[in-house]
Amino acid sequence: MKFIDLSVNREEMFSMGIEALSGQHYVSFPVSLGVVDYEEFYAIDRATFERFEQDLPAALALVTRARRLLIIQPGSHRGSAI
């Protein structure tokens, strides 16, 4: 997978872009595990991506929810959203 960030919000610490091989749009944010930091990626459709480009509060609302809620609960060493 090759993630290409098309929009980066440094203040709120998230980015949006497209995965080059599949064409899937995404929103991502950093997570800290203590010993290692990584990014989590969440799939969004093209219409949502285009709306988020124009509506930062809507994008931030999704990122905030994603930071708090998970469909599959993490293992004990998953880390926490930054």
C-alpha cells in the first residue's frame, strides 16, 4: 500500500489522501504506543473526501470520533491516539 497525503492538518494532527494502488480515499491520524508511533488509516468515500476538503469541522468531527470509538476493540498494547 502506498498512502499519498493530499491534505495535512498539522494543528489537529490528521491527514487525508488516497491510497495509490486501490484509489481508496482515507483519513489518518498518528497513534503513540509509547515505544513506537504509527498512523491509523480509515477509509472514506470520494464524496466524503471532497466534502471534508471544504468543511474542516466535519473532517475534524470524524477524526475525533475515530480517536474515541473502535469497531474492533484493541489488544492491551494497541496504544492511544495522539
